[in-house]
Amino acid sequence: MTKPDFDVIVLGGGAAGLFCALTAAQRGRRVLVLEKSNKVGKKILMSGGGRCNFTNLDVTPDNFISANPHFCISALSRYTQWDFIAMVDRHNIAYEERKHGQLFCLDSARDILDMLVAECDAAGVQIRTKLGQYSVQSAAAGQEAGYKIIGEDKVFTCQSLVVATGALSIPTLGGSDFGYTLAEQFGLPLLPRWAGLVPFMFSDAIKGLCERLAGTSLPVTASCRDQSFTEALLFTHRGLSGPVILQISNYWLPGEVLTLDLLPGIDASALLTEARTSAGASQLKTVLQRHLPKSLALELLFQWQPDAIERPLAECSDVTLQALGRQLNHWELKPAGTEGYRTAEVTLGGVDTNEISSKTMEARQQPGLYFIGEVLDVTGHLGGFNFQWAWSSGYAAGVHV
């Protein structure tokens, strides 16, 4: 029997792929990472504004979206955020905690990439970039190798093949559908895919409002389909962005209404009614501008109560104040769509996890074939959860291949 070139080949040199490779190599496995682009870890380098939000202090299964919600539990419990933080500490990487338990590099995302590459080097992982186009085949009968990777200038064989090719988000950083095509080639079902953690765009009058308010930010609660997040909203020239929009975009479907509470925790109707009693001579716009950015307060009044902008509160009726209060706490918007994969941080959906072992990440009906990271139907919330899934799923496969 012909001995394979490698025990393990990992397709994709991103977060999940590198972590799986170093984990397998530390067990003595002969590992090769194949990356199509000119360098590994491109998405790591751009993440978190170049500071890489590499994990979160509070990781639970509730932070992940999947048609099979229990699938992520095993991997997340076997390699936790504390395990990854311990590795970061061993490499003396400086980091800081930001809101909601998010951990960021103090200096640069490159610290995380350099750590992963150093661990790969120390364990003997071989990394080959600029692979170009390639195809995958099952090895012929009678060979010890399980899989054959046929590149433009070379053929590689391996016993175990790990698909860590990412997904469709941010194609300029290497996002593609190759992992999905490979899954279908070997008979694995796919679930519908769509862009997640992505800004919204508008085509109606809201588009003009967003253009005029571009750069304005404020904390809001965004709600859709029984899900709510309270975070910062950012108006852009194209529509709405900011952490709260990225979070809720994972739950929004085309044609649905998005609801914004512009004064979270405050009953806006009661606020305005009480202000009329205590400061009746104040203009309505003046009161609103104490709680909202001035430009936003004026834009909303022009839309909702144009006749009352300059009016003293004492002259505003209960009907006017109640209606305005309801709109402030329950502003309904219908996005025309999202910005799509071009700016999406993640891809929702993917390889159906019902066909994958939650313990090993191996395809149930295709021995020796593993899927990890974003290509699977597991998507984390904003805040370091998708990186933790990369580490956890990469480890789960790495200790088994």
C-alpha cells in the first residue's frame, strides 16, 4: 500500500485551519496546510479593526445560531475561552477586556496570527500558500491514503482531510463557496446560506435620512423576530450599521420589519408628558435634543411631527406627545436588504451539522473527512464568539485526525 504524503491535510489557513493543524501536529501527526491565497490568516489580521476580538469571557451555546443548536456544546466545552486565553498568556500577548466581555489585542491582530504560526512551526506543520485552483478526490482503492488533493503543479495525498475553507463573507479576503462544493461532492447536505453580521441598506425615504445623518451614533435597542440587542447604532451613507445592527442582522429576513427603541429603558411618552409639566415653556425639539443627537432629533420631528418642532411643550396635546413617544420607543423600519457578503463578517447556514460528529467534526458517512469553522452551520454573535468557534471546532478535529 502506498503511504500518504501526510497524515492530515487542512484546506484553508484561517483561524480554524491553523488551530486544527497545530493541535494535530502536537500529537505527532504529519500535517500540511494548503492556502489558496498568498498568505494565511488574512481575516484574522483585519478583524476587530486590526486588534482581533479573539474570544469572549462569557461563552455559552446561546451565543451561537444553528439549525442544530446543541451541536456546538461539545466542542465549546472541550476547548474553552480559558484554554485559548492561557495560550495567549503563554505568548505574552497584551490584551484588554472591552464591554460585554470582549477580549482584544492591545497592539495588533498580528500578535494572534504570529502566535498560531509559531505554534504550527514548533509542531512541524508545513504551510503552503498560493495553491491556486485545486480539486479533491477520494484515493483509489488499495491505497492507505484517504484523499488526494490535485493542484495546478502538484498532487498531495493524506489519510485525513480537514475542510477549513471559510465561507462566502468578504470575498476580497478569500471567502468562497469551495467548502460547500466539496461537501456536496461527498454527499453532505447544505442548509441555506445568507450574509450575517452585516449592515442594512434602504431604498425609501430612510435612505436620505441616513445619508444626512451619516456618522451619527447612539445606543438603541434593535428587535426582530423575538430577538433584541442593545448596543450602538451608526447611521451611514448607505443605511444603518454599528454593533446593534450587525447583531440583529443575523435574525432578520428579507421583507421583515426592524424595530428600534431610540430611548432604551425610558418610557418616551411619560418623559414628554412629565417634561410638559415641569418645563412647559421649552420647545419640543429642545427636550428631545437632551436625549438624542441634535441632528437626529430634528430629522425625526420633521418626519413625525413637523408642525410641532418649534412649539412649546405646554401647547402640545396628549395625542401628539403619546404618538411621538410611541414612535421613539417603537420606530419600525423595513430595510431594502443588507450590504451582502461584500461586508458581512460571517455567513449563516452551511454544512448541515446533523451529518457531522459534534465530538470529532468528522462527516458521519465519509470517514476521514472533517469540517470546521465557518463552513459549518454554526454562527456566533458579534463579540469574539466566531473566533472561539474556530478554536473549539479546530481543536475537536485536531485531537482526532
